[in-house]
Amino acid sequence: MTHQVRPSDEELWSSIAAGDETAFGRIFDRYSRPVYNHAFRLTGSWSTAEDITQATFLVAWRRRRDARLVDGSALPWLLVVATNAVRSEWRSARRWLALLRRLPAERHTDGDLAEEVAARLDDERRMTEVLEVVRQLPPAEREAVALCLWSGVSYPDAAAVLGISEVAVRSRVSRARSRLTRLMPEQIQEGKR
């Protein structure tokens, strides 16, 4: 019985940089779920998270020669690409909202919703509430929360991908936790009124 060794991210990315689509497919299979979850945590929307995941891997393919693997892992770099894709999405959304406000409102009819759709909507509602609080944090702290707390990137990996010291990452996470502890009870109480 032969045991196949799983290729490292470095080995795969070396092939990807040379244009190997199969190796890129393996990286996609390895990291699409963590990127998707990260995008959901940033946006609070499952459908937007799907779009962000697609955009992330499209950018990753286009910028495959510029990738910065951290301790041999492509995940931290992919999460930063996803974060940047979310920022672009927000800018686009603001422009679209400005346009939509000029249009007359449509009438919607209520239909029967499947349990899965209801659960997804509930997830989105809860994530929106959390995002309202997290968006009150300074951008550097939001980024630390998204990478380290929500997506499980280690402090050293986050520091490497963000180009700052590990101490700075730890400090950002600590400040964010303190602020969130103060902000969350207020937001929860406001939501109950």
C-alpha cells in the first residue's frame, strides 16, 4: 500500500506560478472553505461571501507570481486578498445604493421559505449585528480580529502577511477584545428595544 504525501503549499505554489491550473485547483480545494468563512464573517452575507471567495481566487490566480506564503502557507495571503475584495465590494455597494435610492421602491410578496433559507437569513442577521459593532473598531483592529480571531491565523502569520511585528498584532487583538467587550452589551441592549 503506497502512501501519497500531500504536497506543501510551497510546492503547489511553485507550480501555480508556472501556470499549473491543476495545482491551483488543489489550493482552491484546500482553502476555499476558510476563505468563504472569512468572507462571511466580514460581510454577514452568504451570497456575498460566495462572490468574495470567487473574486479572491481570481485575484490569486492573476497575482500568482506575487503571492506571499507565510511559514509555507498560502492561507494568510489568501485571507488578506479576501479582505481587500470585501473592501472593494463595500465601495461598489455604496455606489449601487446611491443609484438604487433614486429608483422607486418595488413591492415584494412573501412566499414560503425553506428551513435552510430561514437559517441562512438568521445567520446573516446575527452576523450583521456583530459587524455593526466590529465596524466601530479602528481598521487595524478590525483586520486583526478578522484574521486572528475569526479565521484562526496565528499571530506570527498575521504579522508576516500584514508586514508588522507579532507584538503589534497581539496588541491590536487585545485592544479589539477590550473595545468589543465594552461595545457588545450596549449593542445587544439597543437591539432588544
